[in-house]
Amino acid sequence: QVQLVESGGGLVQPGGSLRLFCTFSGPWNSFAMGWYRQAPGIQRELVATIFTGGAPTNYAERVQGRFTISRDNAKKTVYLQMNDLKPEDTAVYYCNAPYNQQSWGQGTQVTVSS
């Protein structure tokens, strides 16, 4: 059974950085992967995607220039480097395959607050 496990979240001050990790089981190396986030009362949104070979990558306008998605297929891990974090980035972050959606993991909480 395919499983997604997110980690790396936490509490950070505005302007700070965090790196999120998503590990996955199963034959996922051929899938494009994405990071999503969901804040309370707001629909889950896709913030970054990366294709099988590591390129191309795409970002939501609100995170463009601050977030970087990458992947290590050998480690079956997808990363999200988040810099210059803002309070509006506060959310639970999830990973999944945008074009081959699987069961959602538990997510990892990111809180940006002073």
C-alpha cells in the first residue's frame, strides 16, 4: 500500500525558513509530485509541483521566489524549502501526486508567528 509521510514542520518567526520532507512508498518515481497546504476554513491549495526528473517545477504565485521544491528519487523523498516565511503561510502542508492522486498523509503543521 502506498503511503505518504510528511515531516519538518514547526513554529517559525516571520522571515524564517523551514524545510519539509515527504517520503513515499511504492513505485512513485514516475509520478509528478506536489506540495499542498490547507489553512483552517480554506480549501486545500497546490503550492508547488515537480516532474519526474526534477524539472520542470511550478509554483503558486504567492510562494514564487520563496519556496523551492526538489526531489531525490533514490531516497523516494520530495522536499520543500521555504524561505522568508510569512504568517499567511501558516497551514498544514501535504504532499501528493497531482495527476495520480493517492490517499493523503497526515500532513505537517507549519506555523509562522512572532
